[in-house]
Amino acid sequence: MSNDYGSGGMEPPGGGHGAPPGGAGAGAPPAPGGAPGYGNPQGGGWGQPAPGAAPGAAPGYGNPQGGGWGQPAPGAAPGAAPGDGAPQGGGWGQPAPGAAPGYGAPQGGGWGQPGSYGGYGCGFAPPPGMPPGYVPGGGPALAGGVPWEAQGGGLFSRWWETIGATFKGRPFFAAAAQGDDAMSAVLFNTFTMTLLGAALGLLYIALFALFGSMFGAVFSTLGKATGMPLGLAGAGFGLALGIGLFLATTLGGAMSGFLVPWVMGGLHHLALLVLGGVPEGRTYMHTVRAHAYANAGSSIFLPIPYLGALVSLVFGIMNHVYGYDEMHRCGGGKAFAAWLAPMVCGCCGCGILQFAGAAAFGAFAP
């Protein structure tokens, strides 16, 4: 008996040469591309993918786990790998501006625009609300902030340290610009002007006491002739006048030191608003704060004879330009214009009043 199947011997297991297991025979498989004789393989065959499979799925496997290997699942981030749906963490789409390719927005907010101003915090772009194209003009803020507002330390030591800090210009006002506490700055200006008024009053006391003693010597001679204590009266009058002037200058300095920042700061703030130099988030209180520190720092020169007023004027202009620029990021030109505006308007107002007065006088003159 022959052992080969072709000569009619033993039939092979599973039914001889007839239809192979699966019921399709050895001819053309039902599914295009299927292996001959095996019909539709488990899972849908190797022909066209099963209905509902994602476009591009491997033939015969239907929808693979995870959404198919064709287009990514609905809701996936642009650029996600096919079949992975929305990847954990937000997708592999376009990276954030400046980010390394393929990493999207990194932890902590991305590598886009940094979030601080002027290098004083941690970046170089101005914060939201600053005028477009503004270029910071200074270095880092004063370390430790404004000494006057520090916790601890004596009153005079903090005052003197703050006066010295105003000479550092922009770094000091960059530190002051980090807050909006106008009252602290106004009290600093009040304290400064009170001390200056008291110093001027002491000078008056010394001068009038000296003049009183001189007049007393003259009046003393007259007193001997008349029998009246005119010398003592003259000295007492000079001392009393000096004390009166001391009180007047001290109280006047305190009042002006407290009131002037609110008034002048308001006028400067109005000028900045007109010039478009006040960004979003900055208020009248910020302008008052800058003015108070700028005015106090420059006023320290006033007691110097002859040149004190001129030096105080120049230093005051510098302080106001630095202060308003750092506080509002308005630029030096707008800051100077805002400082100058009240004086220009005042001069124009005086000129208008003078012209109106002369016109009225001419109209009623005979």
C-alpha cells in the first residue's frame, strides 16, 4: 500500500484532499489577500479591515486597542501618534514658543514670554498692561526694598538710610515701584519736611536771639537813663520771635510734607493719563508714592545756602523721571512732561489772568 496521498492511499487527517479545515478549500480565499485555503481568519480576515476600523488599520484586525493605527482618536492633540488618542499630558502637538521641539508646554508655564519686568524679577518682557515696545532702562531693584518700610530699626536710622538710597536713582525707585503703599511714602515726606522746617526754625531762634541780645545791649543803655529794663525786654522779644518762627516753620513743614504729595501727585497723575503713560493696574496711589519719595529725597538740599534750591531742583527732576518711569513704565519723556505740566499750566494760567485783568482794567479806565 502506497503512503503518498496522491496515489489514493491513506487519507490525511481532517478529511483527505477535500475542503481543508475552515470550509473554504484550497482555492481562492473568500477575503482578498487571505492565505489560500483558510477562509476568513479569526478577527475578520486579512482582506479589508472589519467595518468600523480606523482608516489605515492593519487588514483583518478591526479596530486595534487604543483607537486604531490610522487617524488619531477624536480629541487627540494635533500631531499625536496614530492610534494613541489623546496622549497623557496634553498631546504632542506644536511646542510652546521657544520650547524644545516635541515637548509642548513645559512644566511651570512654558518657555514663552518670561514673567517679570526689566530683569528685576526673572525675565525681560514688561508685565501685562505695559505700553508696547517699552524697553526697561535700569538694573536690578535695590536689595532689601525701601529702607523706610523695613521692619525693625530706629526711626531716624531708617529715615537716613532711605535718604541715602534715593541717591542711587533708578534702583531705589524700582524697589519702590513694587508696592502701592502711598501713605508710607507720604509719611516719609512729612517726616523729612518736618525735620527741615525744624532746622530752619532753630536757625531763626539763633539769629533772633543774637539780634535780641544786640538790641538788648542798646536798650539797656537807654534803660539806665530812663530807669526801665529795656535791655531785658529787647532780648526777650528777639527770643520769642525766634521761637514763634521755629514753631511756624516746623508745623508748616509737616503740613506741606503731608498735603503736597496728594495734590502734586494728583496733577502729575492727570498729566500722565492725558499722555497715555498710565498702564492698566496702576493708579493715583502709585503716582503719589513715587512723588513723595522723589520730593523728600531732593528736598534734603534746600538748607544749603545759595545753591541748595538749584541742586534740589535738578535732583528733583531726576527723581521724578526715575520714579514715574519705574512706577508706570511710561518712558523718560512722558515722565518729565508730567512733572513739567503743572508748572507750564500754572504759568499759562497766571498769564491768562494777567491778560484778563489788564483787559478789564483797560475797559473800565477813563
